[in-house]
Amino acid sequence: MLVSRWAQETLLKYARREFGLDGLSENLLEPVDPAEPVVNPQWWLLDRLLNRARTQRARRSGRQALADCKARHATPHHIAVGTRRRRSATKS
């Protein structure tokens, strides 16, 4: 038990010396640059939701356009050709 305490004390001593561990616990304030842009978290959330909705709408309209295109151009001949297996692929 004394060995583990000795190891902890040694580690803390090293951290104080190398990393300024004591300075981390102080409440130091840094001045904020007024020219730095700050994003409003509510605006960021709403913008994210809006982009997600736009993406979903674009995907849905793309699927609908593809379905419409297939419906316009699909004839019994196209359906039969598309589902028929090639003879060269079935032969061994």
C-alpha cells in the first residue's frame, strides 16, 4: 500500500513540475477576441435540421424521378429483356 502511495506522489510531483498541474486548478480568464465569429448553438441546430430535410427531399424526388422514368420507358419487351438470363452465363 505504501508503494502505490509513493508512486502517486511521485507522479503528482512530476506533473506539477512538467505540466504546471497547480496552474490548471486556478480560475484564469482569457480575454475574448471581439472579431472572432461565434456561432449561435440554436442557429447551428436549426441549420443542421434544415440541411437534413433538404437532403431527404432531394433523395425522395430522385427516387420518384427514377420511378417515373422507369414507368414511362418500361414496356413488356424491356421487362422481358431485363429479367432474362444470358445464355452464356448459364452454360458451363
